Amino acid sequence: MKRTINSLEQQIESYRNLIERQADRIQDLEGALDLKHGDPVKRSASSGLELELKMEQYVDAFIELYETEEELASEVYGYFKQLPATPQTKELAGRLGVFPGQLRNAKIRKQIDPFQAYRELRELSSEALRFIWQHPRAAEPLKVEVFRAQILLESLKNGVKSLDTQEVIKSLTMVESHRIDRKQALRAMRRAASLEPLARFEQKARRKAILYIIKEADT
């Protein structure tokens, strides 16, 4: 099912509310055990049954907290997979797809405690969410053709006078980190002209095309 920015926000709100409740529970247990946040549990031979139970609850609470954060990261990963393939989105999606599994294996081997695993995973999911909130256009699940057209229009509006076919191929290839062919470039140029009233697409001789924006005074 295709995720939207609104559905993602609702999911995040739900997970964050759950995480807050879990964090409150952990704070209560820390108070009972006289621990600082995230301190490892140290058992002793003199631990009473009630204290031992609270220690088990404390460890379990962090495991639950980590698992909730892992579900949130999975939700964010699913959203990233449907975004246009830019270097930033591909890099973040790659980490979101691999890092939770690495942490899970490290937890099983007892190479990392649940609190540290939670903190590291939260840092990654927070980084991914910051990208979405700070780059709303790059983080919209657009058709790739529309995304490419928007890249071209941004270049033209930021001082580039015009773009020919080869320049478009080079520009989009750099953005997407894989080769864009001539047909794809031409489709992006035509779509840009359809999205922007002042944009003009012209087919030239020798299979060359050009995209530019006219000044309002010229209309």
C-alpha cells in the first residue's frame, strides 16, 4: 500500500505516544532500582525476589522500547522506498534497511545492550525523519518523470538560462546516480514544460531539444 506524508505523520504520532508511555515506565523502574537512565542492571547474590523481578522488568522494558523504535524505523523505511532515487534517499533507505538487522544480531550476541541499541536506532530514524520534514519536495512519493521535471525547473529558476538534451542527461544522471537515456530526458523536458506555464520546450535539428523559461514580459 502506498504511504502518504499524512499517513506517515499519523503512524509516527502513534509510535511516539507508545514510546513516551514506555519511557515513563522505565523511569518508574529506574527510581525503584536507584539507577540512572540507561544504566546496566547489576545483579548480586543478595538481591531479593522483589528486586530481581524489578530488574527483569527493567530489562524487558528496554527491549520493548527498542522493538517499538524498530517498528517505527520500518515504517519510515517503507516510505523511503517509494521516493525518487536520489543519492540522499538511496543512502538513507540503505541504512534503514540494513542497520536494524545489524543491531538485532548484536543484541542476540550480547554485543550491545537494549538501551544502546535503542539510542543508535533512534538516531537513524530521527535523521531520516529530519530529511523528510526539511526536504518536503524531495520526500514526496512522485512519479519519477515529475521528479525529474522539477529538478530541471529548479535549475532554470536558479539562473540556468536553458538546458539542451545532453545537459539534461548529464544533470539527471548526476542526481539519480545512474545513466539517464535520451528518451527519458526528453520526457522530463516535456513534462517540465507542461508543469510550468512560462517554460518552453523546442525540438531542434539533429535530434537536439532545448528547455528554457521565458520572461513574463515576453508573453
